[in-house]
Amino acid sequence: MTDGTPRQTPAATARGKYAPVRMHESEILRRGLDTFAELGYAGTTMRELARRLGVSHNFVHERYGSKDDFWRSVVDFALRDAQPTLDRLLAECHDDDERLRSVIVHLYRLAANDSAMNRLLSDESTRDSSRLDHLHQRFIKPFWDSVEPVINSLMDAGRIPRVPAHILYFAVTGPALALAQDPIADRLSPDNLPTAAHDRNAMADALSALVLRGLLPPRL
């Protein structure tokens, strides 16, 4: 039995002029992701985070410790399923051609449908920082460690060119990161429709087909 008092969500209770936080933890982290993606880490102030979350200016500090700790919680939340999903996908494929094709299609669809995480990854990849170290350790390196044996096997078989690992990384991930560039895509769109109105999976599939045509041509 209860005394009629509403049960709190997993989020912490904010103090000050704001009402108690009744958002689920996932909503807090999603709003944090959107803010970091839009403004960048340096441009995201504690005050702005508090405003967008509708909490007191002490909330992030009290709940997470610091802006950097909150950023790490946001990234870990957004990427928590990435590697397990990739591992399952690779296990379901029958050969290395299929594995690489499946990885690229999957990666581009993820990028197209989560532009906030895509923008954050693109921005942080240009900066030598502890945040990039975190992304590399928790997401980028595990991803590449999973894919590199497939790529090496395809190189040995003469299916793809033998080039340095970072060049292939750019070839695979660069177009995916570009899927976050909606403003320029809107200006280039021949039908004058905003990118948001397009089928995101269809966009991703068209791009992955183009990349794969050059990287891994069909067998003769």
C-alpha cells in the first residue's frame, strides 16, 4: 500500500526554484546528448544544461559530479548497445564479403537515425582530448577490433585495396559521419525537401551502396 505520494522516477530530485525532476534517466541523458551535439562540449555550459533539463544549476554537479562526468554518462548511454549489436551481426554472416557489407549498412543506418550521436562523434574526432580517449576506448577501438580481421582477410584475398588501417577507417566511417550534415544536405537537395522529411534508412542505404560499390565491387 502507498500513502498517496507520487513515486519518483530514477532521476534525482532537483532543488532550488525548479520542481522535482520527474524525467526518466534516459530522457535526461538524451537531452544531454542533444545539447552536447548541438553546442559542442566547450559551448555547453552547466547553466545551459540546467535550462534544457529544467533543473537547478546544481543538478548536474550533484547527480553526476561534473560536466565531464555527465558527458561520459551521456556517451555511455548512447553507445551502450553498439558493440553487442555489432557482435551479433557479424556472427550471423556467412563470409567476409557479407560481414563487411552488413557492418557498413548497419553503421550508416545508425548514423542516419541518430544524428546527435553522429555529430558528437564527428566533432570529438577532430580534437585530441580525454573525451576522444574515452570514445576510442569504449566504442571506436572495440568496433575496429571487430571489423579489422574481416578487412585483413579481404585484403589478403585481393577483394579490397591494401592500404593503412586509418585510411580504411576513414573510408568506412567518413561517409557515415557525413550523414549528420543535414543543413548542407538540405541546400543540395534537388527536391527542396528538408532532409528530415526523407526516409533516413533509404538515405543510409543509398550511401552504403555507393561506398561498397567502390570499396568492395561485386564478384565477377
